[in-house]
Amino acid sequence: MEQPEFDFSKVMIVDDADIDRILAERILAKTAFAEEVVTVDSATSALGYLNENATNQESLPDLIFLDINMPRMNGFEFLDEYQKLPENVKRKCIIVMLSSSLHPEDKERALSSPYVCQFLNKPLTREKLLEVKGEFK
């Protein structure tokens, strides 16, 4: 059987909501979007993963889907800490902010970050993934 051709090698989902992580994983698998999906339930876990793997390019995600509204550390606070990571991490990882928020200020604030390349409303869909793929591939 022929192996599917994946759009990205590794994708990280950062979301505190179990259902949103499960739905994102399913759509990523159905669309052969990523060869490997790393899911974490908090921004601090994501930062820990990125720090631990900073010296191993293969372990770093190509793309990070980052939720805005999370307890303890939200997506914007994650971005503040993300800027302190080594340059090789920031060059490798593309960040797409995800939100259920309909506030235009959230979108503006997200897109004003030099690390955020796209802003998408939840949930992830095949169409939204095609949009992401078109932007970066």
C-alpha cells in the first residue's frame, strides 16, 4: 500500500479543551496534513516541549496551532515567552492562532505578533487546513 504524502512533518496542537484537541487531531489525520501530531493541554507544556527539543530540529514542530483562551497562560502570554526561545526554534515553527473568539481585537493582536502567521476560528476544518497549506507550501 502506498504511503500518503503529508503536508507537514510534525504539527503541535496547544489547546486546553480535550474536545478541541481530539477534533483537531482527527481532521489532521483525515487530511494527511501531518505525519506526526503532538498535542499538549497548556501553553506551559508547549514551551517545555520546545525548550527540551530546541537542539533537535527534527523534534520541533513545523507548525503550531495555538489556542488563545487557556487558563494559567493564554496564547498571548505564550507568545511573550516564545520570543525568548532560541532563534532556530522561532525560524522552524510557524504559529497559527486558533480561537473561538469573535472579537476583532483578538485577531488584530494575534496578527500583530511577528511569530503568528495566520488567525483561524475554531474548529479546524478541511477548508481551513487547505488555506494554511496554501499559505505555507
